[in-house]
Amino acid sequence: MGDLKTCLFCGRSVDRSFDYCPHCGYEFGQGEDLPALLDETPEDPAPESDRDYLGRIRTLQEILTDMERELDRILKSASRGP
């Protein structure tokens, strides 16, 4: 494996060339090229499950933001009329 990045959904390390996380199936988008966090913070008091939970919340926030933008775009185009 080459350079690693961290999946924003499950928090596991993934090869930087992957478009999907092989662990959870999350699709990486542009700007999600985060460095892997392997053993960088051994003093981190949060258990693994808490980090997974926070990563999922961040991912859900990003998905909701994208959905809101898309809905706004649809509403604006529908309000213009035929």
C-alpha cells in the first residue's frame, strides 16, 4: 500500500488511490484527502467508538449540506416557471 488517508465515515486508514472505502463503502469526494491518523495521538482519551461516532456525524453534516444546496437549486429553478 502507498500513502494512506482516513475514511471520514468509519475512521479507518485507506490507500490514497481508493475512490471507495473498502471497510464501509463510503465514496470519497473531492477535498476529502485527509492524511491517515495512525498512532499520531496516543494520548487521545476518546475510545475508538467515539471517534467513529464523531466521524459519522461530520459525514452526515456534509451530506445534509449537499442535499440542502441541491434542494435550494431545485426550488430556485422551479420558482422561475416554465
